[in-house]
Amino acid sequence: RGMSGIEAARNYAETLAATRAALAPPGPPTRQERLAALLTKGLACAAERKDFSLAQRLGKAAALVAFDMIEPGHVAGTHVVRSQSTPDSWHEIDEHGQCGCRWAQFHPEEPCTHRLAFSLWQRLEVATA
């Protein structure tokens, strides 16, 4: 509808364009959407295990990934992850995925925040490649 034929034609064209846009298939998920999906899956696993500490570390790890706090290390095959408690410090993840932070030394059976961040980052990089 419109006051004139020109307005009616414009309204019709806009309605068609809006309908096409609404019915178009969604584009590929963004990096943030993929990270959110990975975090959701990890939190579900932590909740199933009733492991609140793991859930906390996953949240911190996701923040490190979201803010690009992971970089290649100086040695081939290694990466460094920024410390959350000491922002000027970085923790190295070796080629086997092991972290040298103090938390990892005292809890070798559980992944530290840095290892979790590196794992999330790796999965995002594989999905992007």
C-alpha cells in the first residue's frame, strides 16, 4: 500500500527484500559463536561431573581466548598464554600440551586454566582452517 503507485511499488519491493532476508539460510557461525558453543559443552561436562572448579577454569579460559591472550611461543610447537593473576606474565604450553604454571604443578591430574585456554584456541583454529 501507499499513497501513490510509486510508494506502493517501493513498499512491495521492501517487503520482498525483508522476506528473502528472513528466509535466507544463516551464515557460518562467527568465532565468538563457536567459542560460546565450546564453552557451553565444557560447562555441561563440568556440571555433569559436579566439578565447580573446572567450570570456573573453563570460564577464565574462554575469556583468555576471547581476548586473544594466546600466542606462538619462541620454541617451535609451543605457545604462551597470559597469566590472569599476573598480567605481565605468560605461561608456556609445550608441544605436548603441558603447562608449567604453579597450579599445574600442584594439580597434575587436572588441566589448568592455561591448558584449557590452549585447547579451546586449538579447536577454534582447526575449525577456521
